[in-house]
Amino acid sequence: MIDLDHDILVAFAKSFGLFYLMALSIGVVVYACWPSNKKRFERAARSVLDDEEGPWR
Amino acid sequence: MFGFHYKLERHTIPFVLAIIFVAGIGGIVEIAPLFTIGETVEEAPDMRVYTPLELAGRNIYIREGCYACHSQMIRTLRDEVERYGPYSLAVESQYDHPMLWGSKRTGPDLARVGGKYSDAWHVAHLDDPRSVVPQSVMPAYTWLDDTQLVTEDLGQHLAAMRRVGVPYTDKMIANAAADVYGQANPDSDRASGVAERYGEETNVRAFDGEPGPVTEMDALVAYLQILGRLTDAAHEQQALEGDLR
Amino acid sequence: MVAGLTKGERQFAIVISVVLALCGLFLAGAGHQRPLGVHGLLIAFLGIATVFVVLSGYIAPEPSEERLSSYYDDPSKAGIIIAMIWAIFAMFIGDWVAWLLAYPEMTFDAAWASFGRLRPVHTTGVIFGFGGNALIATSFHVMQRTCRARMPDQLSPWFVLLGYNLFCILAVSGYFIGVTQSKEYAEPEWYADIWLVIVWVTYFVLYLRTLARRQEPHIYVANWYYLAFILVVAVLHIVNNLAVPVSLGHAKSYSAFSGVQDAMTQWWYGHNAVAFFLTAGFLGMLYYYLPKRAERPIFSYRLSIISFWGITFLYMWAGSHHLHYTALPHWVQTLGMTFSVMLLVPSWASAGNALLTLNGAWHRVRDDATLRFMMVAAVFYGISTFEGSFLAIRPVNSLSHYTDWTVGHVHAGALGWVAFITFGSIYAVVPILWKRERMYSARLVEVHFWLALAGTLIYVFAMWNSGIIQGLMWRTYTESGTLAYSFIDSLVAMHPYYVARAIGGLLFLIGAAIGFYNIWMTVRTAREEPLEPVADRPIASDTPAGAVQPGE
């Protein structure tokens, strides 16, 4: 088993954290702006305006 | 390409896992190194544990919510060091389950209040704060003086503390109730055992001014008088830094 | 309540209540003559009382199959009333402790009435009592509507709602008798914590089961926020409350962590309670009720997704900004500071998104106090997240920490954002739930709005002033290089601000009381003259335009 000493953990926390942050932000922005998702999002945004009729089944 | 996210949405469980993953990483990365922090916390060979009386006092401090208005953490800022004393070291709260660093100073910091005032001052102050500090807004804790301290289960308290990592010995646990009485009754035959188990530096006094039955006032004052005095590490650190300058 | 349950559910409810009562009796026996014994008796009493309530309605006919064609709103209705009761109670306590700081003699020498014991009563009461019940009630409403699906059963929402309130009652009554862990916003002791885990898991499973019944593959974004709230709060709660009880007969426990680890865990919890309880959950409310009330879709759905992941991700790292200049390692402080500043991006994205949704509907904001509640909430959300990022910067924090500035910041968020969005959502949802055209009195909503706004502004400005003065006095030096003011000097300087703060809080409390009256009257008139139930029919029926619109 690898000896998880303090310095290793700190170094990992510092370097990996930054990489993770960037990868995640890019992924989320790309997903949100992907053209084929547009229609779905618009329908979702409108869906709450008229939803009091009752459950679908 | 987004079949993946589509699945995330269709099936709630993967979506839930995504939230845990995204949110969890931050917590793990930030907290994990603290569990190996033992390597970075300063050494303090002279650090001693709370006596059962002081621990009982600490529990009263918690019960009454003192931490809501008093911090126990002197920051590394000049004005704080000059006002309250050497800045707090991590090692000083290593036996604090939970820590009482606090987040608000409606009243002053108490990290080094131990020994700053006399027992009598504390008793008068807790009984009626405005009798000693006229402008104080602290509540009066009149019931501490006439409430008997519950001592018979303090051994169990020490045992629970040991389970979370505080080095209480079997003898300390077995003698908890006797040590409580001894620490507040210097003339009794049980007093000598306290110094034997917790060190010669331990305060053995009638904290509330009256020997005999141990009150909650005894316990709370005993606790306040030990704050910042479990180890000299912070003072040594300050002296060391002074030398370097 | 009982009439809505099926026979099987009634039986199960009795079983749960009996088990609960037995647990209570066990604790009462084990903790005899200790605070735990009191709580044991309380649990046993409530368990037995529930058994009787269920038994008294046991023979009532079962609900018909007809029920499946409508949403199940009874728990939401109860939750909103309970939330308002908590609001009044806890805001009253809050104002009381505010007066105590100005006039400390108002404790009548009673242990339970001293500041240190009342303060967690206030914080728990408003955050968990008022905020939590409002979140549960609205989440039940939102998840059913956005999924177009009824909750899968009738018992679990009641278990969640009532079980959660048992937790709140145990917490608050515990502080009065001196039961507390002293961890801020996580004060309840181990047995209450374990109970909350059970309740919370049921809540989470209920949410997932309802989501699973939906037809549309996409989950509406409000549910994301509610889900993140439920999930992350569970994780935070379990980790931060790890402790070893003295024995099964003692309420007292000792935290598994100590010193610096405990501090980090506590503020990791504390800050993320703000993030996922007081922000994510209420953003869920915002993303549903604001578009609904404004009758306009959210300005940018994409932006709401981006800010969701931003908030979920960034907040977790920010907790250590509560521990600047302490014994916490320096790099953890820096990490917390950096992420706190970055948090401004998703936070302002949400606030901007809300305000831009109202763009083009400003005339409605002008005329409709309910919508104005939500608008002001978005503005305060923007202000307090900016302030939060600012205060997390280490040198700024050196001045603000430990002072009333923090209190002012918290209340800008808690009053201006959380309470405003909650009141706005409640005013929007009450007419829907009770099938009224509008609230009993639009004018009283207006009065509530202005009282709440005035109260918040007075409160926040008083605390900004006092906090900054305090911080400056503590670090002011004389020409000879000694500290210029004693601590008590700074305390004396606070007095006028403490009085002003208490007055601001009083205005806010009066507003909430008026709100409660208004809701109560809306409910009562609903009962007296029930509207033709045109809503709540399946889509298949031929009443497409029958839905009640909040057209106040």
C-alpha cells in the first residue's frame, strides 16, 4: 500500500484540484451550449408555466 | 455525444452519483490532508489532558452556549496577540472534542484567560457580570453556585473521550469522581491523587470559594482557569520568534 | 390527513409510531433523571399520540382510485402552515436575543432564557424549522408538477414532514434544557441526528421515486437544486455529526474530531449548509416559482445549468474561509479564499438570470408584491454572495471576522434572500394549493413586503456599521503604539446599533405575523366556500384552460 503522507496529499490536492476545476467547467459549458440541446431546454423552461392539470396517468 | 448526459437525466441514479462526485471531490481534497495533519501539528510534550472537573466545566461552557459570544482562537494578527496573548497553535486544541474556536466575539476571546483573573473575580462575574464590569451585556449565571455538579458518571465521560483519542489512563477513569472532589477540596485526602495523575501544575483549589460539595461553579471556574495553560507551546513559539527577530 | 391514507398505509403508520414510542420509552428508561430521559418521554408521548390520531381515523373509508388523477398536496399544505409557525416562533426568539444584547437583564435569572441557550433556538428555528419545512413543502409541490406525476404513496411524505419536525422539536427543546453539541448549526445531539438520517433517507428515496414516475426524460432544473440540497445535506450531516455518546443513557456525546480537524469539518459543514440548505434548496424554489408567477420562462435555461454545476462544485472548497489566520494550515485558507471568490460567477449568474426573467414584466413586479418578494430576494442574493466573496478575502476577513459584520452578512442572506424567496413562493403557492384565485388580501401582502424590506435594511445597515466600527476599534493603536481601546469600549459603542438591529428584527417579525394571518384567512375562506375543482384533472379530460392561475 502506498504510504499516504501529508505532503503527497497536499501536493495532489493542489495540482489535481486545478485540473479538475478546468475540465469540469469546460464540460458543463459545452453541454449547456450544445446546439442540439437547445430545443430540449426551451421546452423544459416552458413546461412549468402550465402544469396544474394533474399527473399524466 | 450527449447520450451520456441524456442517460444522466433519464435515470436519476447516475445523476445523483454525478452530484455526489462533483460535490464530493472538493470536500475530500480539502479535508483529507487534515487527517494526516498529525505530522504538521506542533509537538507539545508537556500537553496534559483536562481533569474530570475541568472537563465537566467545559461541558457546562458548552451547555450554556458560551461559545456563541466568546472565541478561543487568537489569530496571527498583531493586535490580537497584543490584546489576548500568543496566537493559538493547533496543538493546543488537540484534545478538544469538539473544538470551541468560536466565530463571534460579542465578548472577548478566552483562549488565554486562564490565570488572568482570580477565582473570586470569576465567581463574582458569573454570578453578576455587571458587579465587576458595569457595561457588560453578559447574562448572569446565578444557578451555577447552588447547583451540585453531577460527578458519578464522569468516568464514563473520560472513557468516551478516550474512545475518540484522548489519552486518559485506566486510573484516571477509575478515579474520576474522587478527583473531581479532590481538585475542588485541597485539604481533603483525595487532593493528592489529582496532582499525581494530572501533574503538579494542576490547579487544586476551592474554585467557588467554598470547600465541600462540588458545584457547577467550581467546574466552570476550574475550566476557565486552565484555558491556554495546558501547554506552554504557544509561549515558547512566541519566544522563539522573538529571538529570530 | 388519515383519510388520505390507504388501509395498508394506516397500518404501517401505526407500526412506525409504535416503534418510535418504544424507542422513546427505551431512552426515557436509560436516561432516567437526565435530559435524555425528558426527550425519551417526549418521543414516546408523540409516538403514542400519533397512534391515537391514526386509530381515530382508522375506520374511515379508504381514499378512492380517483385520487391518482390528482396531485397529493396535503403534506405541502401542512408543511407551509408549520413553516409559518416556526417562522413566528423563531423570529420572536431572534428578536428577543437581539434585545438581550442591548438590555441584558431580560433573562429573569432563568437558565433556559439566557442568551447562550436561546441563540441556537433562534438559528435552528429559522434555518431548520422555517426554512426546512418550507423547502420540504415546496419541494413536494414542485417535484409533482414538474414531473407531471403524483407522489408514489401517501405515507412517506407525511413521515418525512412529521419526522423532520420531530427532529426540530428535539433540537430546540434540547437547547432549553442544555442539550447541545456546540457545533454551530449542527447542535442537536446524536439520537436526534440519527433520527434525521432516517427521515432524510426517506425524503431522498421519495424524491427519486417521484422522479422515476415522470414521462419527460429531462428533469426540470429546479429539481436539480432540490436534489443537490437533499443529497449534500445528508453527506454533510453524517460526517460532521460523527461522535461517540457517553452511553446510550446520556444525551452528551464527544465529537470524533478534535481541534483543527474538528474546526475544518465544522466549517466545511457550516459553509455548505449555507450552500446547499440555504442556497441550493431555495434556488430550486426560485427557478420554479419565479417563472411561474411572472408567467414567463426562465431567461436562460442554459445559464441555470451552468450555475448549478458551478455552485455544486465550487462551494465544497470554500469552507476554510471561516478560519483565516487561525491554526488551520495556510494553504487550506488560501484554497478556501480562492474558491470563495470564484463562487461569485455562478452566484451572480443565478441572480442575473432571475432578474432578467423579470425583464419585460416590470409592470407586474410593480403591481404584484408576491413577485416583488422574489425580485428583492434575487437582488439580495446577488448582494450577499458578493459580500460573501469579499469577506472571504483574507485581509478583509481580518477586519470582519468575529464582528457583527458577519452577523449582518448572514442576515442579508437569511432575511433578504432566504426569507424573501420563501415568502414570495408561499404567497404564490398558497392560492394554488387551496384552490383560490388569490390570497385573502393583496394589501396585506403589500404591507408584509414593506415591513420585511424595512426590517431587513435596518438590520443589515446596523450590523454593517457596528461590525466595521468594532473591527476598527480592536485594531486601532495610539500614537505611542499601544492599543487605543479596551474590549469593553468597543462593546459600549455597539449599544445604539444593537437597539436598531432589534427594531429592524421586530419589523420583520411583525411582517411575518401578518403573513401568517393572511395565509390563515386564505385557508379559512377556502374551506368555507370551496371553489369548483376545475383543476387537478388528468390531461385527457376536456378542461385544458381550467387551471387556477395566481392572478392576484
